[in-house]
Amino acid sequence: MIQLVHRASSLSGTVQLPGDKSISHRYAMLASISEGKSVIRNFASSRDCQSTLGCLRTLGVEITGTGDRVAVNGRGLRGLRSPGVVLDAGNSGTTMRLLSGILAGQEFESVITGDDSLRKRPMGRVIDPLRLMGAAIESRDRGLPPLTIRGGRLKAVRYSLPVASAQVKSCVLLAGLYGDGTTAVEEPVPTRDHTEIALRQFGAEVRQEGRWIRVEPGPALKALQLEVPGDLSGAAFFIVAASILPGSQVLMPQVSLNRRRRELLDYLVSAGLQVTVESETEAAGEPRGDISVRSADAALLKGLPPIRGALAAALIDEIPVLSILGSQVAGGLEIADARELRVKESDRIAAVAGNLRAMGAEVEERPDGLAIAGGQRLRGADIVTAGDHRIAMAFAVAGLAADGETRIHDAECADVSFPGFFEMLENVTRPGARA
């Protein structure tokens, strides 16, 4: 599918964001190994989260529901069933990495694979700690999927993450539920803590001491009634679009304000964007609130603070759309310490650089980041998404600020994380002059 995007004058209206993808994955997995029936409302409709539900059903979990309401009949910590067929994670690296931690603790063999894109993404960073814990795992060259996992009783470990990764941390913590003692994971820098929060809510004992997160084995996880907040990563596209188009004002109700995700809002406010949060509440340990954004005063947008170090880890998913913002502000944007982007659904560093250049922007591609010149007038172009949902959505935002017509190829990949994104964007877009 080719999605056409034209220059817009402004954005105006209310955007009801889908449920947070990261939280939805974790709720579904933990509900499946809990005792009793959990009900999850506002469950993410993304293809990635549907892949998680599909894998869990294949493992014998009864999951029912329509729309964004999902009921999960848990089978207990060790009650999953040998699948008998290959588990299909689709395009979802989160599904493969997190579920591998649970599969490593099961008394059966399982095979998990994914689509062409996922089979090119290295899984060595979860294979290594799971092998240390006693799981037998086979893969293709360099740790590529499919993964064959023969699990069982695992050994507790103290494991220091070589690279900050919420997914790898989560995989080890989930495997730690099946250990013979306390499992501890050390992070080089803090990453998103949705797994720790969810584990505590379901009844696991999780402690944090400095950089170490510890989990105790063998908990009797309890079923819960849960509501997933809106996806802040999805909100980022509308925040950037509204900020760079004069006269814009957009409201996004009940969005996740997790402390490790809120760094995005702090970063944008520090750069002069007109972003405010109202009606803050908390449910199941996850804060949420209404986000309002107005177009930024051009005088305030002199440049964006560089993204590097711990900030790069915190904003890793938002870097593609922040790169679009960087091309529009006077001082541009410099990104470093983001090598992780090379092994996402696509090589996002190369994809951002190549597509920005196609739109006439000046950008320097570096091994671990980008240097993007600011204040640039973009022109419509053919956007190569490489099947990457965040590239498709980021360059839809770029197209709203560009002269002429922007053609986004394979635009349906946006459904991986945000079904209905283009329709929702069109609903709040006010057409502008087309060059």
C-alpha cells in the first residue's frame, strides 16, 4: 500500500490513542501464567500484540474478547502446554524476546520464529543469559531466529546487561520466575520498567537496589482486572506534527506517563515545545494523564538538546520522529549512543538518513547516530519504509510539513504498532497549500 501525504496547515482535535504496546505484551504474558481469569481493557490492537496473543493461544491459554477487551484464563506458572507447532511472533521482537524467558522455564521443547524481518534480528542477547540459566537454545548463525528452546528447572543468575535493553532485562526477569533462587539483573543505565511494575502487580516479589533488579522464583501469580493506558510512543507522532505546524492544538486523553517514558515529555518541554499534562492518575502502578500540545512558538525552538547516553536509551523508539523535528528547528539535532537502532525492525539510522536526504534535507549518518541540520524546507518524496512502522509514521509527519506529495511505500506496516494511524492523522489534519 502506498499512502499519500500532503502539506498541512495545522492539526486540531482529540486523538484517542491505542493501548500501550509494551504494557499490553506484558499484561497478556503474565496473565497467561497466573491463576484465574484476568480481564485487560484497552488492550493494544497492534499486530505485534496480536502476535503475542496468538503464541499464548498456541501454548494452551484460553483467550477471548472482542475489540480492545481481552479475557485471559491463566494456566499457572508451569501450566503452559507443549505447542506442537512452531510459535509465530510475526514482526514482534518483544514477543520473541520476552516469551523466550517464559519458554525457558517450561518442561517441553518449543520453536519460535517470525516474519522475514524478525528472522534477520539477532537474539544473542537473550540466548546468552538463558543458556547461563541452564536452558538449551539453538538458533541460526549469529543467534538469528528461529529459536529452539528446551527449558525446565533453571538456575538463578546475577547478570549484568552488556547493553541497556528493557527487552533483555525483561526476558531474564521472567526466566527468573523459574529459577532455583534469586535472579538479579544489572542495568548499565535505567530502562523502561513496565515488567517490574507488572510483576509486582501480579504478585511476584521484585526489588531494586541501585542498578540491580532482583526477582524471587516460584510466585503464585494472581489474576487481575487491568486497563492499559494510551501509547506514549504513538503520541509522539502527533506531538511533533502539532508542534511544527502553526495554529495546531491536539488533546490525547489518558496516555501512559511511566517514569521511564515521561523523559520524552521532559525532553520536549526543555526544548520549548508547548506540551502540558493534566488529570494525572495511577492504576496498577502505571501513571497516566491527558496530554495537550499546541504549536510551538518558533522563537522558542532554537534547537534540540543532543540525544546521547542514558537519554538515547530512554528515547530509542522516538528517535525517528524526533529526527523529523530536528530537521525543522533552527539548531538541528545531534544523536549519539543509539547503535541499537541498527538492529530494530530496520536499520533505523540508515532509514532516517536516506529518507531525509530524499526529502532534500542535510543529514550526516554516523555509526551510532545522526547529525541533522535544522531549519530545512522539506520536499515530498518516495519514502522507503523497509517495512518499519516507526519509519512510516515518522515520515508521514515529515510529509505534513513538506512541499508537494509524499508517497509512503508499504504504509500498512504502521499497523504493527498503530492500526488506523493514517486515518487518525487525517481526521485531525487541516489541509494546507500544496506545492
